[in-house]
Amino acid sequence: MKTNLKKENPIGIFDSGIGGLTVAHAIKNHLPNEQLIYFGDTAHLPYGDKEPYSIKHYSVEIAKFLLERKCKLIVIACHTASSIAYKEVKRIVGEQAIVINVVDPVVKLMAKIEKSKAVGVIGTKGTIKSDVYRKKIGEENNQLLVKSLATPLLCPMIEEGFINDKISQTVIDSYLSDEKLSEIEHIILACTHYPLIKKQISSYYKDQVNVIDSAEVVALHVAQLLKEKGLLSEAKLLPHHFYVSDYTKSFEKSTRFFFKEKIKLEKGSIWS
């Protein structure tokens, strides 16, 4: 059913957990007048080891949850869900809201890079296995060499609070020194957790490799898209809401890492 999108309606953001809060935080910084409604599907994380059918099913139900709250734009802030469920979510949502993923804005950026360059991609096993970045970047710039590496230890490391210390630097250095990432000029952080260790990644490369923060790229894309469509909110009207499908105190404590400030999680259900 077609509805008229309104400026004052909120932006919906969802992820398999709370990692997508890095995207929410970036959007908040660029669009302080927008109300955000976030949904972390903590009951089903991680999505990386789930079957495509399940990922599509969860993503569609979360999109419906956000539509019930009249979101004008929905951001799939999860690389695995973006790779697998984007088309299905967009089909179900139709014209009720704008739907974007976290992959396409980065691909659009990479299409502008000199064709002789090489770009590295690090992410979860699910994202790297999908090969979505190599495929999509190839469609835009088939002479850009894409080198991908699964880095599965980084997410749990970050969630346990190992950031900016010797333990995290050892793990990061071990991954980035892999031959699969040799001679790259750019590296895409293809997981919403990874912006939290961007400084350590930049430090490893001694600022000689361009580190591409997907959360920042997506936030800028959202701002531009809403501006083009005349849907920028003119005044912040309502508070943000942050929902999780399975609440625990540890998750609420961890949100400070991802959102850079204290927030209160609410229990939300995607099942009727």
C-alpha cells in the first residue's frame, strides 16, 4: 500500500545485534534533527551463520516492525543482511518507505577510484562468503582489484571490550598481515563493528592505506538521499528509540561502545 512519506517521520535502522549502532551514531551526527528507531535482533545473532531463508525472514519482519512506527527510510545496517535480504526487504516494503543497505553506498564510492588500484575487504565469514563486494564493485569498476579476508575474531573481540589495547592490536595485526591483503591502497571495513577499531587499523598501515568506514559512508548517503527527496526533518520532535529482540544487561552496557553515549534499550518483538 502506498503512503506519503513525511519529513517528520523517523529513520529506521536494524542489525542482527548492536553493531549497527555505529551506523546510527554516524547518522545522528550528520542529521541531528532526525528521530531514529533502532532494532537489534539480538535473539538471532549472529546472522553470519544462518541460512539465507532465515536471514530474509528476520529482516522482513523487522522491516514490518519499523513500518508500523512510520519510518520514512529503513537502513539495513548489517552487511550480511544487506548482502542476502536487501531485495526481499525492498520488495515487501514497496513504496511505504525508502530502503537502503550498507553495501551499495560504499560500492558507489569505490567506483570513483582509479582503475589500477587494489582494495581490501574485511568482514564476517557470511559477508566475505557472499562475495558481494567483489561482484558489485566489479559491475561498477571491473579493473579495480578486490582482495577479501574473513576476520571472524574481530566482532567478539570488540563486543568483549578489547579495543585500543595489546590484545586487540595483536589480533588486528595478525589479520592485516595476511597475504590476501597485500599491496592494497584502500580497505573497506565491511562490518558495522569495525569502525570502533578504525584507528588501530589506520595505525597498522601507518596511514598509508585509505580506511573506508562504511558507517560514515552510509550516513552521508542517507543525508544526501533525504535532501534530494525533500525529506529532511526541520526540527527534532521526538526522542530516539532503541529496541532489541532479546534484552540482557550486558547488551545495554555494551551499547556505550557502539553509540558513544548511554542509551536505554527496550524489548521489541518482531512476531505478531
